[in-house]
Amino acid sequence: MATHVITGAGSGIGSAVARRLHARGDEVVLLARDAGRAKELAARLPGARTLVGDLSNPDRLSWALGQQAMPERVDTLLHIAGVVDLGRIGELGVRAWHSQLNANLIAPAELTRLFLPQLRLDKGHVVFVNSGAGLAAHAEWGAYAASKHGLKALADSLRHEEHGNGVRVTSVYPGRTASPMQEKVHSQEGKEYDPAKFIDPESVATTLVMALDLPRDAEVNDLTVRPGR
């Protein structure tokens, strides 16, 4: 039975992945921003473990996790949580930059550092759910895209550094996916939101689990998922 540490399990892709792995009997450890959210997540997946750590405050993650019972092994660390705030460079304030860089880039880097000793022991797998914005930046997406471009750099560097230790690293670049984040983006863009026009989170979960289950003789480095209609 594999053990998976998952961020962003409360909705969208993260929720779909957590349900998929839990349903097949794997152990899932869900990172929540506070105790209330942890209780809510645990109620959704009976038997799931939770850890509390606020990704918006990566400076405190080491301390927070140090106060809790950590999983004895970690086969997979899945970075799926993310935040977005659109805005033009000339108008976007420092707070918006900090919030997106903290949650989307610095927190994943810090969590990876904290779990890396266990991942090395178990020859584990680190998955970064990135975005199409991590490959190309567009108007009003500057801060979010910068955080996701940075996440690509983090994943690429980690892959080179840990290959010799048997740690696999995969970046997944979904196109627009039906989720609360996508609904927020449409609100910021002033557009009507129709989830049927976008990728189902279950479809992204299918591709992600495929990468996890690949035999050890191969590794998916980068996986791009685009809308099929």
C-alpha cells in the first residue's frame, strides 16, 4: 500500500486524485490549511490522515509539521494546491505577488525539502501540478505565470538533483479545468462560467495516476493535458 501526501485535496484536481487513490486502498495524507479544514477533508475520505500547514505562510511549515505525527513513509508527494489573482503588471500590488509566489512556488519547494529524506528512502515520486501558464504567459496572468514558471524550474532542478537517488519528478500542465479556481478566474475576467466547456478534473486525475503507476523502468517528466473539445 503506497502512501501519498497531497495538497489541494479540497476541490478540483486535488479532490479527484485523492478520491481515486483512496478508493483503491492507498493511504492518503491530506495537507489542510487549518484544523477545521482538516476535519472537513477527513470526513470526506474515511480513514484518510491529515496534516495542518498553511501554504500561504511557507516560513511556518517546518514548525507546523514538526508539531505533528508525520507519516512513516512517503511514496508520493503531490503538489496540487494553487491560488490565482489576475491583474496587469502596472496595477498588481505586492500582496498579490506574495500570495501567489508563496502558495504556488515557495511552499511546494519547502514541503519538498521537508519530505525529501523520506522520498529518497522510498525512491518516491514528486508530482507538481503546474498549468499552461507555466509554459506561456499572457496579459493579466503575470504573477500567476511567474509562480508557475518558477515551479517548472523547481521541478526540473529537482529531477536532475535526485535522479541518482531514485526519486522521480513529474510536472503536469493542465489546460483550463472545471474547478472553483476556474470559476474565480472567469469572475475576474468578467466572463460567464460554464464548466462543461473545460476539462473534467477526473480526466486530469486519470493522467496523473497513470504517471504514478508507470513501472520503474520509465518516468514521465512532463505531461500536458489540453481540452478535448
